[in-house]
Amino acid sequence: MRLTPRKAVTALLAFCSLALSVALVSGCKKAAPRKEGEILIGFSSRDLSAEYTAKLSEAVVDYAKTKSGVKLVMVDAQSDVQKQFGQVENFIAQKVDAIILNPCELEASTPAVDRIKTAGIPLVLVNQVTKSAGDSYIGSNDFDAGRIAMEAVAQKLNGQGGVLMLHGIMGTSAQLQREAGAREIFAKYPGLKLVDHQTASWDRAKAMALTENWIQAHQGKFSAIFAHNDEMAMGALLALERAGLKKDVYVIGIDAIAQALTAVKEGRLDATVFQDAVGQGKGSVDAAILLAKKQPCPKETMIPFQLITRENLSQFLK
Amino acid sequence: MHTLDRNLLHRFGLLLVIFIVGLALSLLTDTFLSVANFTNVARQISINGILAVGVTFVLLTAGVDLSLGSVVALSGVACATFAHPGEHSVFVPIAVGLFTGAACGLVNGVLVTRGGVAPFIVTLGMMTIARGLALIFSGGRPVANMSNELTALAGDLFGIPIPVLCFAGVAAAAWFFLRNFRLGRHIYAVGGNENAARAAGVPVEKVKLFAYGLCGLLTGLAGVVLAARITTGQPNAGQAYELDAIAAVVIGGTSLAGGVGTITGTLLGVLLIGVINNGLDLMGVSSYYQAVIKGVIIVGAVWLDRRQARS
């Protein structure tokens, strides 16, 4: 059968309308009529393909299921500020009772926060602050994470030696604060030298290529790598292992993702800093429910970080 | 022969640019000019290189493929899903990755040839479809726990990194194919003047389908190599890889209008981009400046090259 352009267009239109009707039917199933007195919470996750955020989001969804009279709808912003803004507008249009926002970015996500506040909907921010504050913030102080990680490096090196730092996406609050925390430790130990630092955008492949290049440029001049997250720490680790240099270099990340914990267990990664995804997820649901019921709720809840090494690993493995 | 002159001139111009950049880096750093660093550069360019060779075929037919990065992610996820230790032989995940890439390429090809939809639109659609499928199949999470047999693909063979061997093999085969096979010459004919080619009896649709299918297959290979390298299938991997690949091909003298271009040119383009990325890291240039410098060198190289080709 030869497909003429007209046939092709007809086929395409038919396909699209089919897809649309399927989407509508499944959409209707989800948007079941709201029960009287039920609390509807909208949750926009920054990026479900990032392991830490996925863990946090799962905790939010699972914990909300255990609460009776609460319905939670989750959407994934895939690290796209614009997309998240649209999702927020949809929540406002649906007149949800509270919104849990895991913002994409410090500055760029601020307009979305302002829009929610203008609409008068209670807002819980989780794991990332914006320039405007929500009604409640559940997070961990990333400043502490940077400090804990660099302090571990300083202890290991006895305050003397070269360090490389892999930044997250520049301008995210986690990157800014983790760097600031680390810089404080550098100021405390004048023997620690920051040999080079560069962003690998939270990305394992980028961190690996960057570390390979650093090995060429600075071999012998550094004895530790601090990565702002575990994905990048894993990339640095792979590059060092491949070059046969891991034994000379202490590598530490932040987040305690599953693969990093396994690597610590196997004695490959030296340490990571545990950020309590489940604690943050549960805390944000609790706060959203309190706010939706117009009950008092703390402005800020901080879930503490902890250093994980081989010695205390067992208590973090499920 | 006229085209030979043009190619020689072209290669000379680009080689000059690479030589200047290389010289500058050798003077500015004491680490650029070393065997270890060249192995390093070779390893880092191999993924972009495999993609660039594949997309050269598509660009030669006056088409384009914007779905490369997403298909890399999808193939990597598909490969990693079948690569858990003790489940399958190592050939299964490799085959799955290659097949996934080839299937995406063939769908692109069918829509372009049978559907008559512009390549830009078809592959733009595939770009978001493949990314979506990668997120669906992986549940949005990195697919970890890959067998050592598969991750060994990123290791060395006789002291040479396997990704580099893959890239070299692919490039050599593509070079030989385009020069010596009738189908290879048909690809140039289709891109040069589609109507004339059709009048001369070239099976235009089949040739295009082949180009997209092959590009997809090589994209699948790049996905497998990347997954082996970073020991996971990452659904969000490969962002904007198509841009680096297409940039390399165009720097290498392939015309976006089709019909003109060589694999050797593409190799030089890939090398230039790789050397720039590596050199700027060695010099400790901030990533903000890196982006600007890279853009300037890319546009500058093409400008210098086209000027030489004209004179």
C-alpha cells in the first residue's frame, strides 16, 4: 500500500484522537469525584529520575496513603522550571487544599511560589528553598552537609593536602550551601588546598569525564575528592578506579543513595552523608495536612544529616 | 578530480585548526601532550564519535536526527535492564541495546520515507518519545546492578579502551562502506539531488530507510557503551548529545543540505570538540567560560574552513 500524504495525515489524526480518548478515559479514572471533607494535596516533585528525589517522592506518596481522608496527586517536573510552573497552575485551578512543592531552583522557581501564595493555598516547600518562603519548609540544612563532608576529608587528611570539588548545578540551593559549608572547613584548616573545582551538574557521566581530565592535570597533587552528590562521587570513583588511583584518594559524596551505600559497603567509596529522604517526605505530608486543616504548623523543620562510613553503615542499610 | 581537491583543502583547514588548538594547549599546560592524556581524549570522544558517524549517514541524505541523545538513554536503560548479574549471557543486553536503537532509527526512517513527514519533525517527536519510554521502562530511576561482564566493555583490550576500539571499528567500516559500496554512493546521490537520483533508478526510499536505521543502530551502540562506562542505565543520560554529534559532523565539512561530506571529516570534527573539552578542563577554565569558548571555536572552525574551500 502506498501512503499518500493525505492518507498519512488522516492516519496521524486518527491516531492522535485515539491517543487523546485513551488519555481522557484514564484521566477520568484518576480524577474520581472528590469526597466531602477529603483533603486533596498536590505534590510536584523536582525530578523522579534523580535517585534521592525519587526516594523522597516515594516516601511522600506512601505516607499520604496511610493517612485516611487524604488524597495526594503527584506530578514530576523533570527538572524543568517552566513545566513545574504549569503544574502549579493546574493545582491552583483544581483548588487543591494544600501544595507540597519540591522546587527545581532557588531563583527561577520563586514565581511559582508567589503564584501559590497569591491564590491563598497553603504551601509546603520540601528539600529546596526559594527566594519567597512557603508556609512551612521541610528540609535539611545543606550548609551542614557540606561542612560534615569536608570535615570528614580534613580528619582523613589530618588537615593537610589537595582537594578537588565537584559542584552540582550552579545556583541550586543545595550546590550553593554545600559549597559554602565546605568553604568554611577550608578556612578552618589552612593546610587544606582546593586544587580545582568545577560543575558536573549532578551528572555521573560528566563527573567521570571531568575527573579523568583532572587526573591528567593534577595527578599527585590531590588526595581527596568531595562531590556535592553521590551520583558525581560515583563518577569520580569510577574514573579513579579505572586509573588505578583510588587507594591514594579519599572520595566522599552526599545523599546516601542505594548505589553509594553499596559502594561504601564494598569498601570502594569512603563515605557519604545521609540525607533523610523518608523523614523529609513524611514531614512534608504532615505539614500539608496541618496547614490544610488550618492548624498551627512550624515554619521550619530541619531533618539532620549524618556521616556514613563503613563503621556505622549497618544502621542505614534496610 | 574536483571533489578530491575540495576534500583535501577541507581537511587541511580543519587539521590546521586542530593543530593550532593542540599547540596552544601544549604550551599552556604541561599535561596535554602525553600518551595518557591522548588515551583519555580518545576514550571521552568515543561515544560522541560513534553518534557522529551514524548521523553523518543521515545528514548526507539531507536529513537530520534530533533523537540521538534520547535514544542513547533509552538503549542504555534497555541494555541495563537485561544486564543484571547471572540473568542472561552478556550478549543479550548488548543485542537488546542495539536492537532498541535500530528500532527507533527504523521508525524514524519509515515516517520520513512512507509518511512524508519532515525529518526535523519526525526525529523531534522521537526525541521526546524515546525519553518518555526511557523514563517509563526505568520507573524514572537509574537502572543499576549491571554485571561485570557488561561493564568490562568500558575497560581495556591490549591496553586500548574498548569504547575507542568500537569507535575506530565503526568509523573504519563506515569509511570503507561509503567509498566502495554502491549503497554508499547512492547515499551521496540521494542527498545531492533526490529527483535526479530517482530518475537514475536509485531506490531513494530504501536508501533513506537504511541511513536512519544504521544511525539508530549506532546510537544503540553508543547507549550500550555509555551504560557500561557509567555502570548504570540512566533515563536522563545523553541530554543534548545530538547537538555535539551534529556539530562535529558539520565542522567536518558535511553539508546540512546533503550530498557532501566524508567520514574522515567527521572524525576530525569529533577530535576537535573532544580536544577542546579536555583542554579547557586541564587548564581549569570555569565551565561558564568553557561554553562560550567552545561555541566560538566551533563557529570559527567552520567559518575558516568554508572560506578556504571557497578560495
